[in-house]
Amino acid sequence: MNYFSTVISLLRDRKEFLAEIYDGVGLKTKMAALLISSSCFFAIYGAIIGSYHSLPQVASSAIKLPALYLITLVICLPTLYIFNALFGSKQTIGQHFTYLLTAVSVIAILLCGFAPVTLFFLITVNDYSFFLLLNVAIFALTGIIGVTFLYQIMKPISDNDGDQGAKVRKNILRFWLVLYGFVGSQLGWTLRPFLGSQGQFELFRPREGSFFSGVWNALVSLFS
């Protein structure tokens, strides 16, 4: 089976692809294909940013970056499914999971699109704070596009259900997207380093501060 052909079909004919998810057609095949292909894309980008430090960091980041997005999805999926089901959604948890994997795959594809840019600055700029903030910006941009895509494809589901819970489910989706962003950001901070910094290789760093305090410290270091 060519897993990447599923991603190509998503890019070429998104409307038909999403209609099949809505109808529950080939969900297991789509889930497997999206999971494997997006993990490969994330691993490629993770390897690139890990090469800032060392070969062990390349391997570590290539594993941790796909894990970051998958674990975030698994943590947040029950909240979205349970609240939607509570307010009348007829979509199964498998359909919810496939929709979320579709959005995650879009993020993975966008990251691969940014890979040459990241590689260029990796080669030409030797500044840890700059490279860190560059990647924060890339992750933020691709994440925003991904959750916007998810909102656009899941919002019509509530409209099509045609009941009084539709408006509530739209608000739940908006809240969930914010929650997803916070969980993903903090989990990324917990799983750091992805780039690695000067010194010996570290698989994980001690739990301290938060993602937002880390970004602030990088900004201060860059402009000081």
C-alpha cells in the first residue's frame, strides 16, 4: 500500500477526501496512511533541526517531533469527542481522529515545505537564539494554518447536523483549538531539546518554567 498516495489525494481533491471521512468510508486505511506519512514528514523536519547540535540530537528530534504531535492529539481527542457527543454530534471517535490526523498531516506537509528555508539558515547563521525563534515562528505559523484548516473542515459537520446543539459544538471546537495549542506548546517544552544547545547531548531537560517563559528568554537573549 502506498501511504503517501493518501496524502496526495488529500492535496488534490480535499472535498472528496473529507466527504469520505464524513461518510465513514475507508477510515482505517486513511488513519494508517495519514499517521505513517505525517510521522515521516515530522521526522524529516525533526532531523534537520536536530542537526544544529549533533548526530544523537538528529535521531532524538526525528523521534520526538512526530511523538509531540501524536501525543498532543491523543491527549486532546477525548475532550473534543465527549463534548461533541454530549451536545448531539453523530460522528464516531474514529471520524474525529481521522479529521484531526488530516489537520496534523497538513502541518507536517507545511513543515516539509519550510525545510529548505530552515536548512539554509542552519548553514548560514550560527546563532542559537535566532535559530530557536525562527523555528518557533515556523511551528506557530504551520500550527495556526493547521488548526484553521481543522476548524474549516469540522465546522460544516455541526451545520449539517441541523439541531440545537450545533452552535454549542462550534463554540466547543473554538475552545478546543485553543486548548490544543496550549497543550502542544507545553508538551513541546516538556520534550525539549529539539535543537540542542552548546554542551553535551541531552535527551530531555529538567522540567522548569514554561514554553512562554522560554520564548521570552530567547527574545531577550537575541536582542540583548
